[in-house]
Amino acid sequence: MFWFTLASLMPAVFIAAACIWGGIWPACAVLSITVFVFLMDRFVARLMPLSDQGNALHLSVSLGVAHFILWALGIWAVGGGAHLNALDKVLVVTALGLFFGQISNSNAHELIHNAARAPRRLGVAIYGSILFAHHTSAHTRVHHVYAATRKDPNTARLGEGFWHYLIRAWPQGFIAGKRAEDHARQHRARAPWTHPYVIYLKLSLISAVGAFLIAGPSGVLALVIIAAYAQVQLYLSDYVQHYGLERRILDSGKPEKMGPEHSWNAPHWYSSAMMLNAPLHSDHHLNPARPFPELRLTRGEMPILPHSLPVMAVLALIPPLWCRLMDKRATRWRVKGASPPDAA
């Protein structure tokens, strides 16, 4: 648990320092979650395994607390911090967007899969703070049911560039999540205000009001900018981890069973630790309730990305480069998966 804790919480320290003091800290905050992670993945041999020793939930709660502290500090610093110049604020927004989109997202994702009510609510609250609470329903009720099929908005199609994917997936995911929640409630007598999407709207309003109380209209603008950047990071993660891999449709009209070959994985040790093993994506889809320290990779059965997840996310921003790098790889796995599965 040591590397998970170090890699995920260290950027939070630099970002807090950047918000409070400015100076050299905004640049250090960005470097701590970009260049430093790349160098650790690329040049430093793993010193110890990412073991499952320790309490994963304790780390998730700690990251949740860190998220809301950084959220408040970020709104204050970007929306009203006279001690920061324009460049400092750009760097703080960048660092916050990366932290919320890569680390807080991975943590909230872990929490909404937890069987206990309190952790799930913390995960929803984290998403709500970045105006994205509906992802809870879109992820659990749509993505995990239809991943690697055309019914899942967050599964990127072969040849689909990221920017086209983003414009398509965001509204479709919102609508699909609501439709799934409506379907789940249709035979239950529930008050309208208990609908998850009503709760998600309330969380967004609370977040906006909180930003206004901290820094006025500038605070709300800061929230929108930071949240939008964080959401782009989240969509980059889904785009990269499911690009071009689709399940076969059987004669029954149903898709084949989700298999290890239907998600991309990036087993680069430090970035995996920072994102709580989110890059070990195949095992998560096969075992959604499995805690993040226990996720594993089976080489040969699970598609491997050529670079770490953060590096692949940067490459995805340039569609021609991305397609040249990934289309042949995805096609090989599609052909490999075309053989009759052991179980349908």
C-alpha cells in the first residue's frame, strides 16, 4: 500500500502548496503529476510490488478528504487569489484538472463500486463536486453492462478520434444513465425527488453555491473550467482503455460475455499506483467488486498499451497519430477475439 499512498497523495501536497503560496509551487504541482510520473515509469525499476497489504478503504477516504480540501483551495486560489499571477492560475488549473481527472476519478470510481453505502456516497459526492455526478449511473448501469458494444457511449469505436468521441459520449452517457435509472425505478413507488438524477443536480448546485461563497462569480467560473478539464481527463481514460475493442454479437442477438480481451491495460507501475490500479482495466471489468490492490494482469490474454495511460491520453489528443499507433493493434485483438469464445 506504500506506493499507492505515496503516488496518489504526493501531488496533492504540491497542489496545496501551489494554491497557498504560488511562486515555484504551481510549476512543481504540474511536474509532480506529469513529468515526474513519466520518469518514474520509464527509468526507475520497481522497488517493491504493489501488494494488497494495508487498508484500501482508508486510502480512498484519505484521498476523498484531500479532494475536497484541494477543491476549496483551488476555487479560492484561481477564483480570487490575488497572490497568483495569470500563469500561476493556469498551472494550478492544469494541476487540479489532472489530479481530479486522474486520481480523484480513479478513487471515486473505486468508491462507487463499494458494497457499503457510505463509501458509495463519498464517491458520488466527489463526482458531484466536479459537476459530473451522473457518471455514477452512466458507469455502473450502462458502461459495465454494455462495455465493448455500440450500446455503451463510452466505448470508443475503431477509427473514431477522441474529439468526435468526446462530443458523442458526453450527452449520450448522460441520457443513457438517466434511461437506465428510469428503467430501474419503473416498478417501484419512489418519490420523484429521490431519483438519482435529481440528487446529482442538487450536488452540482451545492458545488456551484460553494464556489460562489468562496470566491463569488469568479469562483463559479473557476469551478466550471476545472471541472471541464477534469471531465476531459476522465473521458480520455475511457477512450484509451476501450478503443476499438468490441464484443461479438451472437446469433441470439446478445453480445458475447465480457472477456479479458475487451479492455486495454497499462501495467506501468508508478502511474498504476497513482491511479489506484485503474490501468489494470480488464480485471476490473471481469471483477468489478475486486478492491484495487488485488487487480491483476494476465499477459497474453489482456491487451497491453504501448505506453503508460497518461502518455497514451496525450497521444489520443492527436487523432491521426493515435490511429496510426493503435488501429493495427486493435484490429489484431478484434481478429483474435473473433474465434468462438469458451462461454457465451
